[in-house]
Amino acid sequence: QVQLVESGGGLVQPGGFLRFSCVASGFAFSTASMKWYRQAPGKEREFVAFISGTGGTITADSVRGRFAISRDNAKNTVYLQMNSLNSADTAVYYCQVPVYNAWGQGTQVTVSS
């Protein structure tokens, strides 16, 4: 059974940083591409970042230079490092394994002073 469990959300001040973790199980993680998405209140879910099984990455224009995706195959974990956070980053963040179209439960980030 494919399972993704996110952690790391919370309340952070503008300009702050957070790191999300997504622990995967039930599939061959080391060869699977992974993605992060987010959904802000009243908006559609949007793509944030992608990492291939070989470590190649793509980040959305809206977060490029501030967010970074990485993975640790020994821990079956994908990370999202988020720096210089602002109010527009307030959202629920989800990790996804595209090949199975499986999603985590989501983790909330609120950027507010």
C-alpha cells in the first residue's frame, strides 16, 4: 500500500523558513519521481517542485530561488526546504508520487506576523 506522510508545517513569520518532510512507503521510492504541491485558501492546488529518481529538480517560478526539493533514498524521504517565506506561501502542502497518483494528507503552513 502506497503511503505518504508529511510533517513540518506550522506558523512562521514573514522572512522565516521551514522544512517539510514526506516519508514514503509501499513502493520503490529510490526510483520514483516525487512532487510537492500546495493549495491556498480559495485557490486551486498548484505545483511547487519536482524531483526525479536520479535527483534532477524543477521548481515553480513562484518559488524558484526560495524553495528547494531534495531526497534521501536511504530514508525514503523527500524534503521541501522553504526560505524567505511570505504570506503568499500560506497553504496546505502536499507531497505526491505521480506514478501512483498517491497523495499525502497535507501539512499546513501559515506565514503571519
